[in-house]
Amino acid sequence: MFGGVSDGCQLFNKAETKKLAKLIQAYQNNFPQSRFHVVTRTFDQKADLSVILFWVFNRAGLSEESAKQGQNHDIVILIEPHRQQAAMIVGYGLEPILSQQALDQIIERSQPFLSSGDYLGGMEIAIAGLTELLKSVSQELPASLGLEAELAKDFAADDF
């Protein structure tokens, strides 16, 4: 694996792999508690891609040993080139705040690129969409949990 990229299908050339690894690193710099992986593999066309992704996420050894259950903030995108499709899954620690519907919408926005064989373009769209989603959720989360007043008190302007 090179920088969060496991390209078993060799969809990315060396320059694209480096660019994708840099995009993943930038994502992880923004969200250091989360690991991001892009995996490319082919599978039996009869198998459901979301089921395959579940097993890849849980059995491929992508997550650190300490990232179990609610502590797992990893994200995996699986690209299946024969189908020209991708799917995304998040760890249990992100499931309460990132809906599958929102993740599916991000993948749908990348689909035109995947369908044309521009896998790097598709991943650029997906990573940018996920970054924006996480930024939005992180800004909305305190209010949804009723913590705005508490945070305002803890981070008063005169403290800095």
C-alpha cells in the first residue's frame, strides 16, 4: 500500500498514485483522527459491492489495531473497475454523524469520472466532497448536541 492506496488493479500510474496519496495525506492532515484508504480490486460480478466493501473494510487489515468499534474513524473507498463503480464505507466511530445517503451522494458525484475511466478524477471529487461533508458536520455537531454555550464558555475570545 502506498499512502492509503492499495491499487491491486493498477488503475493509477505512478504519477497518479503519488497525487492520490497527497490528496489522502491532505485529508488526513485536516482530520488526523481518521485514516483514508482507496482500494481497487475486481470481484465476482454477481456479488453485491456494498457487501464486498464491508468485508474488505473489516478483514483487509487496513485499520490500526487500536481503531476498534466506536474508535474506528477510518474511511474506505473501493473501486471495482469492471463495473466502473465505487462504494464508500466509514468506521463505526463516524457512522452516527455521516449518513450512508450522504456517502452515496459523494460517490454519485464521482460516478461520471469513474464511468469514463478517470479514476483519479473520481477520487478527487470524492475526497473533496468528503472533506466538505466532515467540515460541515464538525461545525454543526456542537449545536445538535446542545453544546454551543459550553463551547463558547470554554473557548472565550479573551482566553487567547
